[in-house]
Amino acid sequence: MHRKQKKHTSLPALLYSLFLISASLFILLDAFVIPRDVVIPESLSSTTSAASDDVTPSQSGSADVTSSPSDSQTSSTVSQPIITENSYQSQNISIQITTLRQYDTQIYLVDILLRQPSLLRTALAQGAFGRNLRATTSQIAQENQAILAINGDYYGFRDEGYVMRNGSLYRDTPREDDGQALALYADGTMEIVSESEVSAQTLMENGAVQIFSFGPGLVINGEVAVDAESEVEQSMNSNPRTAIGIIEPLHYLFVVSDGHTQQSEGLTLLELAEVMQEQGCTQAYNLDGGGSSTLWFMGEVINQPTTNGRTIKERSVSDIVYIGE
């Protein structure tokens, strides 16, 4: 009677298997974990100097934040801001947060009036540009002494699309899907352009200080620019949303909605666009949504971020848009 011989895996086969496992692990780490292509931005003061001049917009029916201090006020006397749980009022900034219940969804409207364009800023996770650099909106906001913050365009999710932050151009590769970019200019205005038609260099030469690449444009020249079939790639029809819009120079609107909860279904892009238009936006742009959608004000998260559509928790992101003195 012969004993069954044990089968032995050959050494070359074992090494090959280990190689495949290691290669797969490295690809996953490189794509989602290991920071790379890291660039440290210049200081905020040097990159926003071009946008520091006062600009006085028309503000009929709104709080006046553009009037200069009286001649009798000395430089050493600075009035303290008036802060409530849903507002911030200083000589330079007026913020008013209200809520809207529409489309079976809780929607947060942030009306913002600024004395100068440089008070609307951006910040990067871990203080640098690069792949796999992430932090929560709260963390980035606190590190930059923000008053109010929303999540940005999550530029690190892709290798294409224009990225300009506080005057520094980090990426000038247009998206292959003919995506739309949002440019914020040094004079406080906003423009939505096609990346296939306008280069990042041209936008910078025209005075852009911030360029976002997500989209699509929701409202362009006062008209809704999406329809019922519009949606972000790989996205559900109704989602938590984040958007930025302009009513007039230095008068902005941030909108964040809840979604994926029993209390809030979420918004379609068309519904989001209609909200922005109803609030008076002449230009409005969709930023990263879903679990990324976060509204932060004076140390508190105001909305209900839904990580993975299940847990009320902030998702780590690449960048934020914020208001700071």
C-alpha cells in the first residue's frame, strides 16, 4: 500500500504569488493611502495680495459690511464681531445661515457678504497639495482659523481637472470628459467655463485666484444649466449636495443639503440648481457631494454628513472653501 504523497508548491510559483499580492497591495496603497506629488503652497498673504483691495458691491436690502470705519475711530479700536448660533457680523463679513425644507430634504442656505474678495479663501488638507492628502472639513477649518467652511471639489479624487488655490496653480490638465470649471476672480466675480475651451493659464492671466474642477455648472447667467437627466458620474440621483453661487460681486451663497437619511432624501442636480436660482444666484456651481457634503460654522458641524450613506460622520476630503478674517 502506497502512502499519498503531499503536494508541494514549487518555489517559483510561491514567489510569483507573493509578487502578485505585493504588487496589488502597492497599487491600492499608491492609489488611496501613500501621499505623492506633494506641493507645499505659498503663504496665504502673498498669494492673495492681488485680491486685497476693497470692492463695494450693491447690497440693497442686505446688511452693510462695506462702509469704512468712521474718521473718529482710531486704528487701535476694532469692534468685536457679533456672533449668534446662525450668524456672524463684523466690519468685513456678514454671514447668515437659514434652513429650507424642500424636496423632502433639509437644505442649509448661507448668505455671505464680504468687504473684500480675499476673505473668501481655500485651504488644503495637511497644508499641501498632493494625492492621498485628506482631513475632515472641521480639521482643515480649525487649522486655518476659519469662521465658516464647506467642503471643496475633492481634487485628489482624480488626476485631471484644473486646481488653483489662493493664486497658486497646481494642476492645469483639463478633464477628458469636457468638464466645467469654476473660476473665482480677484475682483470678487465668478465664471463657469468649459475646460476644453479655456486653459487654466488663460484663467490665471484673466485674474483667477481660485479654480475648482467638479461641476457641473448649475446656474449660468441667471439660467438653470442642468436638467432632470443631469448627474455626476457614479452618483445616485438624490444626494447630499454642496454648491457655491454668486448673487453679485462679493455677495455669495453657499448651499449644503442633507441626504441618505430617514429625515432627508437628498437633492437632484436640477433641484439644487432651482434652489440656487430661487435665491438669486446668477452663477452657481456644484462641488463634491455625497458623504463629503459638510457645513461648518464657528467650531460646529451644522448639517448631517453621511459617510458611506449610513453613518452620521464627516468624510475626509482634500480641500475646503472658507471665510476668514
